[in-house]
Amino acid sequence: MSTGPNRIMDEFAKLMTDAAGAAQGVRREIETAFNAHAERWLNSMDIVKREEFEVVREMAIKARDENDALLARIEALEAKLASKGK
């Protein structure tokens, strides 16, 4: 068993270790509470998540490309009909 100054230093080191562990626990609790509150707040505002936005964006790009291809096809068919009609 330690005696004297060594025992005091051991107890102080143990106290500091316990305090650091408690501070980390408090920090995790605060982060969890903040994240939950922020998520509830964002959900109440009907804000779109980034993943959902990217999916819809890709769908719009694909639809626009298909639309452009169909427009070019229609123009080609119209030109072909116009040349046959002359």
C-alpha cells in the first residue's frame, strides 16, 4: 500500500482519470441530444436529404436526355416527311 506523497499522487491521478472519463461521457450525451434536436428541427422544416435530392436530380437528367433524343428523332422524321412531300 502506498504511503505519503506517492499515495496522494496516485489518488490525484485516479481522480483526474475519472474526471476525464466523466467529461467524455457528458460530451457524448450532449452531442447525442444536439443531433436528435437538430434532426427533429430539420424534419419539421420538410428539408430534403442530400441522398433524395441526388436521386431526383439523376432522374431529371435522364428524363432530359431522353427528351432531347426524342426531339431529335421527331425532327429527323419531320425532315424526312417534308422531303418526301416535295
